[in-house]
Amino acid sequence: MARAVPPSEESNNSPSGDNVLDPAWDVELLRVLVSRIGTQVEAQWAIHPQLKQDLLPNEWQEVKDLMAKVTDIVGNRFSEALSNVEPMPPGNA
């Protein structure tokens, strides 16, 4: 699921050497995950819970519709790429 990542130690130091804290955090708002088992490809998406709460119902529906399209496109492209790859020959253990 989505997560917030605290700033690194390097980002807390300004170039001038003053140790001014930078309040910026890297926040993962949206994630698309494509996985496969054998020839089966699955695409999923997740959204940060706070972002979901902040959206109006019609905005949330629009996000869901768009992300369904994104996961279809990504999943289909991944599946096409897999179909063009020759299977690995069986090995000897």
C-alpha cells in the first residue's frame, strides 16, 4: 500500500552548511503493481488513504475509472512482452 518516506539525512542539510530542517517528505500517493505467476499477469493499484478521503465522490469515481484503464494497459503490455520472450529451457538440478 502507499507509504510516506521520511527525508534522508542529506536533505536535512542546506548547501550553505546551516543545519536547517527541510520539512519535505516523499509521499507515495499512487502505486501500480504488476506481478506474474507463470504466464498469468495481474495488475493492481493502490492510493494513499488520506488522498482517498480528500476526494469528492465524483473525483474518486474518476480516479477509479482512470486507474482501471492504466492497469489494463500496463497488464496487457507486460503480457505482450512475456509472450515475445522464449521460455527458459528446463535446467538440471
